Amino acid sequence: MSWTKGDGYVYAYKARLANDIYNTTAPLGPPTGSQSGLVTTASLPFIMPTGANTGSVNTVSGLGSTDPQIDTVVIFRSTDGFQNGGPYPFVTEIANPAPIGGAAQPWSYQDFQPDTALNPLIEAPVDDENDPPPAGAINAVLHFGRIWVSVGSVVFVSGEPDTVTGNGSEAFPPANNWVFPSNVTRLLPTPTGLIIFTTSDIFGIFGGPSIASFYSQPLVPGVGLLSWNALDS
């Protein structure tokens, strides 16, 4: 491969689906992970050569995942000159090295493909796009085709249709959140909106289905729900 300015690489971990095209490509074979289609948020960019090069092979390397859901490492690369900001189209998938004694093992890949061989329809999920659900998430419900959870006084929602690469049910961009004045004790989906019960007040999240159109508003100030079991519907 050759370049005039340079290329940047990122990688992500994946749980290959049962119908993934790379299942039949050696040395991957049948998936061994959760087969959910999960793709994690990509790593920070690395191997960013600068200056012109008329021909070279880039060796990309990193550590595998110790998560048993994961069976694949997905490698992405920018096109020439976009090494620092992306986007990062798909290069290939390789097997995630099995951990030894619970420790992650190294992997490497030698890339010599020209920019025309990249797949621009599959881009790396960057900027926390595919982060996992927040730690301590509870009160999970399905509403408007998205998974909603709460942590303390904050309600989070999954990416779903906004997730370009991976499984939107497992992608929770941190920006998809609403903060309330007290701890959230229960979420209740209804045909008109998502009812948010906190220990001090009752709110609603309305709008949708696009993430930008959701909004919250107070419904019953001064009436709270002290526990999840205190509501019967």
C-alpha cells in the first residue's frame, strides 16, 4: 500500500453473528462468543504514519479481549490523509486470541490493502458510540424500540436505530441521558410516553422515535415512589 500523508487505525471487539460472512473465512470458523452482533466502541487511533510512502506493509497490533462474549477483533483504517479524525472504514476481522490464565493475549495483522479495498459502509464506532450500559444500571424496560435503564437519578437509553455498526441494544452513548432531581425508582412504558417515577416526583419522557426528539417534563410534582414494588399497574 502507498500513501501521501498517512493512515490511522482503530480496532473494536465483536461477537460475530451466526451469519457473519467471516464465519467461513479461515482462520475464524464458526462463532464462539455470544453471537449477539455486539461491536464495542473503537480504540483510540494509532499507527499514524506521516509523510509520503510509495509502498509499505503496516503491522497493526493490540491486546485481545478477556470477555467470553467476544470472539473477534475488527480492524478499521482511515483513508489517506484522515488519520487523526476518521472516519475509519472496515478493513477486516481476525480471531480474538483466547486469554491464558485470565490474561489478554496479543494479536497482530499486516495490512497492505489500498484505500479502494476498504468498506465505507461499515465504519468504526468512535466517540463512545457503542459503550456498554452504564455500571449499576437497573429498571430496564423496552420503549419505542429502545432499552431504557436508570442509575441513581439519571435515565439512559440505548442507541438502537442510531447505531451504525454493531448491536444497538448493547450500545449506550453516554449523551443519551436525562437527569432528574432525585433517584429513579421505576420506569413505566405507556402508549403516550415513558413514565419516570423518582423518590420525590413523577416525570414523563415523550417524543421520539429519533433521539433528538425525546424530551422530559414534570407530571406530578411532590408525589414520589419509594420503591419499585410500591407501584401496581
